[in-house]
Amino acid sequence: MHDAHIHLAMEPLKSDLPRIVDTFLEKGGKYILTQSTDLEDINTSLEIGKQYPNIIDVALGLHPVFFEENTIEKGNENHISDQSKELLTKFMIILKRNLPNIKAIGETGLDYYQIGLQKDLNPKIKKEIKDIQKQSFGKQVQIAVENNFPLSIHARDISGSNECVEDVINIVAREGKGLARGCFHSYSGDIKYLQPILDLGFYVGFNAIITYKSGEDVRQILKETPVERILFETDGPFLPPQSVRKNKKIKNKFAQPADIKEIIEAAAKVKNISPKELEKETDKNYEKVFIRKLEI
Ligand SMILES: [Zn+2]
């Protein structure tokens, strides 16, 4: 059992880490890949990886919404490009310094959903944010390829649009030059892009959305994804599984690595194979993607 995408540096996971890791191990868990999203959670993520070197792998990345959070949401709309470029340069320096301590680049990608929600936002500002997101993602793809690291990619459109996933696929193809590899985490866009994603050699990460009533579209994507390209993830603390969501006794609802068990059970039904078999096969996928073989 593995969790290929989680944010252990976020609360309430961070403060309760020993218990959370123990629960995962008790359920047969093997690997966790924790992802960073901004400049603040890098050190905590690296620290967590050091504490559990045989279980927790670390991915460092800059989440696409980082730029709007650090510019327009802080009331600074005038120097988005300059400020963002400075932040990106800072991140790249820290990333390069820490390459020996990580297993992947992530969470990275593009997000047109958050800016899409801001209906009153000036189109010029929207474009500036999208441009810097693309620049940042392009650089992260380049560094992944140069250093043979897999990517954990976020691609989220506003409903009815495919602009974001198309841009992501184009950047991976262009900057990756056929060498980029990794996972499209929590892909919930149009199913017609599944084949292009698989054609790029990428895996697809499935989380508790497949346990939700509303998860039918993602269950369809899962159905069409070959077992040898499936990874499981919680995206914790976000996306608690259905059993936690509907449990009125649980006040603080969040996802943790042990929830993978429930996700695998739901996925096994969709794929019509035994949970044990699915777990075994997808753990092999994790090993293939994230554990770098020692060079001889
Ligand atoms: Zn995430």
C-alpha cells in the first residue's frame, strides 16, 4: 500500500505524525510521498522525510496557486510578474540545493480553477497569473528531466473548459522532450485527455473522490486507466474518504495515508479485481516511478 500524494507538512497531519504513520504501517502501508506547495513547507517536508527515511519520500514543488496567493490575495496587483519571478528564482535555488534529498518534483502544474472563480478579476491580471504559472511549471519540468526525477502534476480547469489540461500536456511535451515522467495526480478533467496523458508515459493518481457519490466521472477515468498506470493517493489532509465524511462522530474530517485501504477497496470494485491484487500491482508502479534504481 502506498500514498503517492499527500501533504504531511500541513495540519492536522503534521502534529500527529507518529500516530498517523503507525496507523498506516498497521494497515500494511509501505511508501508515502509527501509534497510541498510553497516556500514555507519545504523545510518541514525535508525534516519529515529525514525522520522516516524508509517510509516517507519527499517531493518539492511550487503549487500553481502559490502565485495568486502571494500577489493578488495579498492586495498587490501591480507587480505580479516581477514579484512572482523573484519568488520563483528563490524556489529554484532552494530546490537545486535539495535535489539529493528528494525523490520527485511536486506538487507542480497549472490551476485555472482558482482564478476562474474570481469573476471580477481583470483579464490582464488573469493572463499574467497564467503566464507565470506556465513559466514556473516549465522550469520544474526542465529540472525534473535534467535530473531524472518524476513529477507530481496538478491540472485543474474550471468546469466546461479544457484549457488548463491542454496547456499542461503541451508544456510536458515541449519541456520534457519525451523524457518527462511521473503522475497526473487527482486527474478529474475531461476523459478525452486520458489517452494523451498515458501516451506521454504518465501514471494517473486516484484518491477518495472515487469513494464519493459525486465521483462517477473519476470512476470512469479509473475504469479506462490500465492497472499498470494507476497510483493511489489521499491528497491529505484534503479529501477525506466517504466513511469519514459521513461519520457524524468525527468532528475534524481529514484524509490520512491509512485511508488508502478504503480507496483501494473502492477502486478494486471499479476494476473488477481483488483489492489484494490491485494493491500488489500498484505498489510495483510506485516503486517503478518514485524509487530511483541505483546506477551500476
Ligand atoms: Zn496536493
